[in-house]
Amino acid sequence: MKIAIDIGNTTIAIGLSTNGETIDRLYRINTDKQKSSDEYALILKDYIHQCDDAVVSSVVPELNDSFRAYFTQNFNVRPIFVGRGVKTGIKINSDNPKEVGADLISNAVGATEHYSETCLIIDLGTGTTFTYIDKKTLKGVAIAAGLTTSKDALFSKTSLLPQVELLPPKRTLGKNSVDAIQSGLVYGHASMIDGMIKRIKTEIRQPDLTVVMTGGHARFIHESCQEEIIRDDILILRGLLTILKKNKA
């Protein structure tokens, strides 16, 4: 059994693969920096009963030791953490390569392996990121506040607005507070994404650029976007399996 784990700021995705090529089972748990290694071990035991190899993408360094300890103590497996010294096949053209997160690199591996070596990856998580890959070289990134982050900021600064679900309303102009807020959040975020795609395509002069969307909020936003976008909810886990294969070969 191969295990691929994406530790994000909001959620942790756990993918199980029997053949190392496809994700057979997927679990998601909330990220909690306050939990101890023992607490995480109890949670992981519910999902992971067998492991031959493990690979991890983490943007929460505080949790790395907990996950490393779980695999070494229970399966005698030292997991691969995406970072310096790990083979990915992705070159980084950046002022400071150390700033490029493991999640962006893992997404890039998944997108270039399964869709196109030149593409734009949109990841909707705590932040919404736009990563441009040109022939397997990471050329640039744009970062905006994520959908839930925007929602939380709105409600933390207002007293009278009601809490709403992140769902697209029937019309853009709402006639009540719930529809109005949902429209601003969902359609506003989708319009931002459409606008960024157009701006990036113009800047790099590639009108037919392949665009791939992933992340926890993709299911809310994808259908509300007007640009042509491929949706892949497990892109980062696909990328992690490829990274595992490259480093075990």
C-alpha cells in the first residue's frame, strides 16, 4: 500500500493506493496544529492499516514530526517529504526557490504528468494560487485570499450579516442577504479567477493555455467560471504518487 498525504493549512488529504498509480481511497481530516503526535496517531490508525511507502506534501511544518513518527513507529517506513533533495522533475525559475511550497510543486508534477507540460494550475484552498508551468519549469505564481478566508474575514468584521453556505445562488443580484452574500463570495471569486486567467494568458501570449483547477473549494467554483478549465480534485495526490515513483526508482 502506497500512502500520499497533503497537509494543508485547513485540511489534510490522505490518499491510499494499492498500485502506486491511482488513488483508491481518499480521506480528509481537519488540520489542527494543537494536536499531539499521539492524537494524530489515533486518527491515522482509523484510515491507514498497511503501508509500504509514504510521501507527504506539507505546508504546516509543525505537524511533520507527528506524521514522520507515525510511519516510522508503526510501519518502519520513513516517509518522503517533498522539499530540497527530492526528485520532482520540475525546475523552479524563482527569485527565491525556497519560498515555493511543496503543494505548488506537487500540483505541478500532477498537472504536467497527466495534462500538459505547459499549463496554469489554480489551487483553491486557504489561499487561491495561480501557478504557471512552462515545459515543466515553474515560471511564476499569483496568490489571492481563498474562498473561506474571504468569507471568514467578511463575517469577522460585520455584526448583522448572516452566516451562509458556500453555494452559488440562482441569480447574481440577490434579493435577500443570503443570496447577496453567496453571490459576492462565489460569483465574485469565480469572476476573479476568470479575470486572472485572461490576464495571465495575455501576459504570456498563450491563448490556448491548458488550465487545471484543484483544491477543496474547486467543487463550489468550477461550474461558476466561464473560462475553459479542467477540474481535478486529487491533482496533488496524483503528483505525490509520481514523486514517490521517481524517488523509489
